[in-house]
Amino acid sequence: MNSESVFIDANSFDSPTDLKHMDYKVLLFQTGYLTFASEANLLGYILKFPNFEIKQDFASILFTEKMRHDDSGITSTLTTKLSSLETAKDIVAYFNQILNIVDNEHNPLTQESMVVSIINVFLYASTQHYIGTNTHSLKGRADLIIDEKDRRIVCEFKYAKNDSQVEALLNSAIEQIKEKEYGNTPLIHSNVVKLALVYSKEQRKILAYKEV
């Protein structure tokens, strides 16, 4: 979900076809969720989602599998549109709503990339906006960029294993956004919101943030 394409070894198509041993990329290809993009080399192929609608459908299925099923806030989170949130505080609260409905017992968020991925998958499942993770620019890669019609939201996440790290990690994210000039890539929007965010493992939420 975090990439436009994925590589698969050519030999994977000759592997056992029972679900227990099948390469998940072969299964996704056979069910139509992935299609050939190109032949990478003699060793394998590049696969991709056929279109945005298929990617969105897959994201919805994937996020549903990660959700708790006893949370009354699920419906309100699913129906809230990111475009309706005007302030950085509202955006961060929305991200925390998303993270709060993850089944942490079976799908614990143990690193930064998992936090970004969960938000990314949810947004793909519920929005028509362009979403990019680890988006490249001349000086580096932003963790998450969301392009709306009249706004770009740029996010740099950090993961705090304990709360004593939060302040230092927040400052690090702020400096990274400034130094790497995240979000200053085409299409340049007149309204660009740049957020440094720190997820707390102890409290299971984005504990600190700063609009840069």
C-alpha cells in the first residue's frame, strides 16, 4: 500500500498454489488486485494495482482486518472527511481516531512505519485525495503527503518508545521538515500544512505535534 508497485520473483508463479504456502503477491495477482506493470528483468516482474478504485477497495478490506470490532467511534471516524478539518489540532485528533480503532492486541504498532502505514491505508480506503508515503524530493523523503484540491498536508512522524523521548523527537522532526524542505514539490499548493508528529508507544497515540 505504501508503494506504486511491487517486485515478484518469476519462480513464485511456480510455487505451491495452496493458500498456506502461496506467495501473497501471486494470490493478489490471481484475484485481480494486482496486475502486470512491466517485466523487471529475467528474474521477475513488477506488479501494481490496476486502478485507484481497486487500490481503494483493497485498502478498505485491509483496514477492516486491522480494526477493533467493539469501538463505537468507528462509524464517526469512517464518515469524517479530512477536507472538513481546518486546524492542525483537528487533523492530529483525526489521526488519533484512526489509530484508536486499530486492534492493538493483534496488530500492535511497534514502529514508526506501522503508524504511517495504518493512517495511509485508512485514508486510501476513505478518500479520493492523492496520498504519498516516503515521498521523494530533492533533499529527502517525507513520511506522508496528502494532496487535497486546495491544500497539501505534509507529515513527518517519529516513534517514541518512552515518553521521555517525545520532546527531542519532536524537535528532530521539526528540523527535518525545515532542512529537507518537505512538501515543496509539484504540485505546489498555496496552502501547505507541515506537521511534525510524535507517536507514543506508552500512550498509543500521537502525543505531541507542531505545525512547522
